Amino acid sequence: MGKMREYDIAFVGLKPGIHHFQYEVDNKFFENFNDPDFYNCHASVKVTLEKSASLILLKFDIDGNVEVTCDRCGNALKLVLWDEFNLVVKPVENAEEMNENEEDPDIFYISRTESHLHLAGWIYEFVLLSIPNQRMCSEDEIGGPQCNKEVLAMLEKMKTQSAENNHPLQKGLEQFKKNKN
């Protein structure tokens, strides 16, 4: 990760107050991390750093787009990225111990001797968190030109077959539904 220095901020040289940074990340950025399950990512990351005597407040604004595989039909699906994340960075004597014990994911501790903030890991994490877990087009777009019509037809066929089949397991599940009410 040594080649990720462009995502480091030397905060010790910054005066107290608000500072702005801009980063453009694409597929090349993500090659430095685990193999992502998306492609054609073009994200703009705006970082606002507010430095005070005792802590640093970071705000990450993620904008852009990414392509993923649709969970429903398997075709490419273009998603818009938009999200905001806040992070509090506190310099302390025992940073590793404090980070292990900290339950709030929005607080991160660094050593008092640290001079740089390494943002690449946070940028990676926040872009990933900007991508929805369920990756499907909206209900009104189903069957549109971006959808795989063959897969949708097969899913509909399986749905009607399932409804028509009076499988013994299905009958057992119906009993549970009746008992629940």
C-alpha cells in the first residue's frame, strides 16, 4: 500500500480550522484492495477536515457511479453513489488499545506521534458502504431494456410452478402460518 501516499494528509502542518481535499477513485484505486464485486467505478470523494487542538473531524462525501451485477437477472446494472460519512480522529498515547476497545465505528484513535492521516482505507470502506447490499433495479424498471428477459421469464415460470405445486413441505409451512395467527 506504499503507492497510496496520494491519499495521505500531513495534518501536523495544517492550521486549526477547516480544510478541503478532493480525490477521484476508479478501478485502479480498488486494485490495491480485495477484489471488489463491482466494476467501472468512478467516484469523487470530497473530504472536509476540521482540525482542533484535541481532535480531527473528517467528513467524507461520496459521489459517482458504479456498475454491479443485478441480483435478479444477472445483467449489468449502473448505480449512482451518494453518501456521507463522518469520522472523529483522536490522538492518544495508546491508539491500538483504544481502537480495539472502541465500540463506536465513527471514532478512530491515532498515536500522538503520528503526523499523517492515511485515508485510502477509509475511502475504500466508504465507497463500499455507498453501494446497496441488494442490487436490483426498481420495481417500475423490471423488464426494461437493461434486464435479461430470459432470466425474468424463468423466474416467473418458477414462481407459478411453485404456486401450483402442492409439495408436502409447502403444506407443512401452511400449517405453521395458520398456527401463528
